[in-house]
Amino acid sequence: MAAEYRGALVKLTGLRFEDQAAFLEVYDQETQLLDSGWIPYPLMPNDPEAWWRESSSNRPDYTFAVRRLETDGFCGICNVHVDWRIGTSTIGIVLGTAHQNQGLGKDGLRTLIRFIFAHIGSRKVKLRVFAFNSRAIHVYQGLGFQLEARYRQEIFRWGQWHDVLDMGLFAQEFIDPQGSIDDGIMTSTGTLTDPIVAT
């Protein structure tokens, strides 16, 4: 029985072997330029297989597939790195170009953050974003993230240097239409619910 965490538009599931080919389509050059600090070199055909093998739940890094709730179609991935020592979780999300500007990324992040605060118990969620990625910053601010640090001229893109931003979110700052989080997922009516569904 597999578990999944459901939002309004997407669900977070474990990775499947067949996701490798879809990941190649999702992680295109444009996505790499916005997401990664690495040089956007084309992926080799065996890169997704190595990535898939390394994505394990038996360590402080957890990777989820982001899928459309209605069709189960693969949209991208999101991940969490847990630092148990200081009680923080660092997150990231990558969606393919065809799945952007539809509210899927924000819903995926919101679902992931609910999972972290309710089940991992981190006191704080963190992320890093390039300062030129205004669309992503707008989404993060809409979830309640606050600017915590600015690293000046830290990333080189399109022939010039750009700043990198660190943002953070405590549970009490989390903007969630379902309500507040207190030892689980609380709805606006105060009834304890859990987005996990066994399939």
C-alpha cells in the first residue's frame, strides 16, 4: 500500500521507475537556469536513473513526485532536507514548463509544508531562490515565507552576476486556507485531519 499526500490540485507520492523519462522532459535547460546553481549542461541519458536510485527515504533527504490529482500525471519533483540537529527542513520544487502558471507549484509546496510541520516536526522551513526569479518569490511570499538573507552577486546567469536569497517560514507564519497547524493538519473548523491516503 503506497501513501500519498493530497492538496487541492496535486498529490505528492513516491517516485516510480517510469518517472525517469518524464524527469528528463521536466528538467530542461530553462528549469536548470532557474533552479540550480550548476552550469546548465545537458543531462546524460543515464542521469535520471542514477538520480532515481539515489532518491531514498532512508536518509535526511526525501524526494516526492508531484502529480496532478485528477490524472496522476507527473509534473515534477519536490524535496526536503531535514536537519534534525537544529529542527529545520530545507525544501525545493521543480515543475516542468508545461505545468507552470497553473497553481500546481504553490499547491505542491503548501502540501509539502503541511507534511513537514505535521509529521516531521521541524520548527522552521527554509528555501533558497535566485533574486531574478520574481515569479517564485511571489509564490513563496504568498505562503508566508520571509526574507532572511541576501547573498550579493552569488549566481552567474546570462552574462552577469545576480543575488541569491534565503527565505524562512515558521508554522505560525504559514498561510494555508485549510487553517492552522497544531500537532497535525487543522482545518478552519478545528477538526484534525490528515492528507495521507493509502492507495
